[in-house]
Amino acid sequence: MSAIFDDEVTFANCVESTAVLADNRMDAAFSASEGFIVEAAATPAAVQRAVSARQTWSAVGSMALCVAMLIASEFMPVSLLTPIAADLGATAGAAGQAISISGFFAVVTSLLIATVAGRFDRRHVLMGLTGLMLVSLILMAEAATFGTLMAARALLGIVVGGFWALATATIMRLVPDESVPQALGAIYTGNALATTFAAPIGSYLGGIVGWRGVFWALVPLVVINLIWQWISLPSMPPQTAHPVGKILGLLKRRNVIFAMVGVMLTFAGAFTTFTYMRPFLETYTRVSVPQLSLLLLGLGGAGFAGTYGASALLGRHLYALLRLLPIGLAAVTLGLLAVGHMLWQVAVMMMAWGTLNSAIPVAWSTWLTKGISDEPESGGGLMVAAIQLSILLGAAFGGLLLDHLSIAATFIGGTILLGLAAVVIGSGNRIKG
């Protein structure tokens, strides 16, 4: 979701009672590691009873690592935009738009995944998505043409849309209700870690081993993640399917339609700027590769402050944050242009940008638990679709402004979108459930 949020964030067994064993809704499964018979039921409570707390949190950890890999795979190209464009013989704007193609496939997948995944064991679905991420990274590392690069990004988009659409609902099946915030926090920790280190490490390693080598370096980490999921994820048999009509039917609710417009304007504004942060720093601030890496590290590191700060304030100030965060991000974006030729001032502004940006996905995820609490899986699919579509459109919009006008026009365009988001959200009454 999301980037950009920069700042982002953050991834057995027990013996069932006689009554649970008698429940004909369950399928027995043998745990070779522990030697017990466990039950995998379609209901969240039964899934939670069927595994130990240790395995449950190991499963959450595997999801957090998957999030980190997804964020790194999706947004690391931002720090490598210039060498990718040069290697493939394209402008930075065209390369940015090609990379953003993942957003289109993420939109489509997020709308369809609940219907498709509802027919299969959730464990197999998540592992299948992780395997697809592995294939996309290999294709990306070997891409010799724009066509191959776009195909790789398309596969990654399927993973992004599918995983994020299912993530919240999967966590709700894995852990008890009272542990859901803690488990979601673990997921956003993976997000924050990747946001902090992916871009600077990508930029630094790209200068040493080339941009292809950076993507090859992610491959063994995804393999480890796939093995971890195979060991830790419990069986989560199919539940009732969620047809696309049901997901889109949520738009008939007044608060949901206003919220989706607010989400899209916020994320589009952020990604109009974020996607082209490297060209800005290279042409406006004229940084070296080591300086670029440090600036991106500062932006990502500030995401921890934004993530935890937002978490502390959301209980009482959710709707105020949803309005004020895009306003603050717009102000800092204009500030970057104002001090763009002064390195230390740019560094301060980038940390402020990272802090505000990372708080945005946390705030909107919290809104989802309140605004569409009765349909978390359908609502999650709709939210992911809105975010990914906005990322796609924001990156494309920024690329057009960069190629036909200037990097300053790109940043101003992002600022305008963020301002419109604040207007749509208003006092928050429009988006309350």
C-alpha cells in the first residue's frame, strides 16, 4: 500500500477436546513435528484452538517477513529508477510508469482474490502467492527488455493485491480478537523495516553489483520465507466465497465511497512524489550515491516514528489524522522544493516526509476496522484495490509531469492531490460508519 508509506511496517499444536473432534465441520491433520492430531476448522476460533500459541505467532512472523519482501520488491525500484532507465534505454518517467504497472494487476487481483481464495485452503493460497513473488524477482533480475520488466511487475502486482487483500482477514483467523492489534502491529513492523532499509540498501548495492544484482539478492530471502510459511502456517480451510459484486456493493455505503475517494487522493498524491524522489535528489540536490542512500535511509527510518506515533494517537484522533496527514505531507513536499539545493535542509525535510507518510497506511487500516467492521475481507479487498489503483495513477501522473514539464511540476502535482484528499475527508463525519 503502499509506501509509502514510508514509514512505514508492521509479517503447534494442541489436542482438541472430544466436542471439537466431533464437529463435522473440521478436517483432521497430522502434525509430524509434534506427533499430535490437530483440527483445522473453517471457523477462526477452531483454527486458533488447533495450533499452539508458538506456532500461531510463528505464522504471524512469516507473514510479517512476507510483507517486508513485498515492500522491498515493490518499492526498491524507486531507488534504482535511474540505472534501470539507463540500462533499458528509457526516460526516468517511462521507467517509473513501467514499474507502476504492478498497481493495475494489484487492483484486479484484490477485487477477485476473495472469490478465488474462498475455494482453497488459505495456507496454500498464501504460499502460492509467495512462490509467485519468487518468480517475479527472477524475471525482474533477468529482464532484458521493457516487456519482460513489465511482465515481472505484473506478477508482483498479483502478489501485492492478493496478499494485502487477505492479510487482515487471515490475521483475524489466526489469533484471538484481543491479539489482533498486536498481530497487525507485527505485520506493520515488517512493513516499516522494509521501508527503512530497502531503498537505501538498494541504492547502495545497486552502485556495487548493479540493479539486477539487487533483485537477485532478494531471491534467497523469499525462499527462506516460503520454507517458514510451509512450517508455520496452519491449515485454514475454505470459507464462504466473497463475490466481486459483494465487494463493489460496499460502495453503496456513503461513508465507504467518501473514504475510498479520500484514500485514492492521499496515496496518489504521495506516490506522485515518492516514485520520483531519486530524480529529484539527483537533479535538484545533486547528491552522490552514498548521500542518496543515507537520505533514503533517513526517510525510511523516520517511518518508525510515524508508525508508532500514529498508533498512539489513533484511538482518540483517527479522523483528525486522516485529514491532517495529507495536509502535512503536502506542506513538506513543497518544503522540499523550497530547500532542494541545500543538502542538510533536504535531509530534515525527507525525515519529516517519511514520518508523515508512514502514518497514513496505519490510519487507514484502523479506519477499515471501524468503517467496514462487518465485512473485513471484502473491505480489505476494496481498500487494497483503491490504494493500488491510486499508486498506479499517481506514478503515471508524476511521470508525465516529469517528462513533459519538470520535477518541480511533479512535486506540485502531488501536493494538489494531497490537498484535495484533505478536502474530501473534511471533519471525518462523511467517512464514519
